[in-house]
Amino acid sequence: MLDTAQLVAFVPSLDLDASDRFYSGVLGLRRVESTAFANAYDANGTQLRVTRVGELPEVSHTVLGWRVENIAAEIRELRAAGVDFKLYDSMVQDEDGVWQSPSGALIAWFSDPDGNTLSLQQPSG
């Protein structure tokens, strides 16, 4: 069925211009479409649609994440671009906000301009 179809990811936004400054300018994603309703980006072959909404849903989980080879290097680059990483009282994180999961993966979280929680993950091994 859908095992051969391409995935499209969606993220809500109140301000498409601010989102574009973040997703294009800070994260470096190439915008491939812009309408009054959404901006579409090429996220390494997966389409990311940042969709204009009237109000943001209350979400307490990560909505979008990237698997990276070197989380420390990505954090340095994103911090240099003004991104702040989240620290959670409920888990042990290092000074960069990195948590080591039980599988050994390294994970760090940050927010887009609308407060959507995004993550970086460096797999174990």
C-alpha cells in the first residue's frame, strides 16, 4: 500500500514568514513552494509542509526530528544561528541539552518560532 509512497510531513504555523526565516534561514531547508496557506520545503527528499493555522494545537511531544551523524556539531551550528536547546527537569541531560536514551541514541530538543518541539537524534553505535 503506502510502503512505496513518499512521506509528507506537516508542521503548523501562525506566521509563515517567521517560519520561513527559521526553516530556510536557520535550518537551511530549501523552500520549493510558497502559498498563502503553506510553505513546502525539501527536507533531504521528504517534503515538509509548514501549514498556516488559525491557532496552534497544544502538543506536548516532538513533532519533527532529524537523524544526524554528529549531534555535537549540529548543536554548535544551530546555537551559532541563535537556536536554544531545551532542558527538561525530568531527565538527565548534558550541558548542551543532550539526553542519552536507553538504546544509546543521543537526543536534543529545540523549538521553531511557533513553539513546535523539534529534535536531533544521533543513533547509537
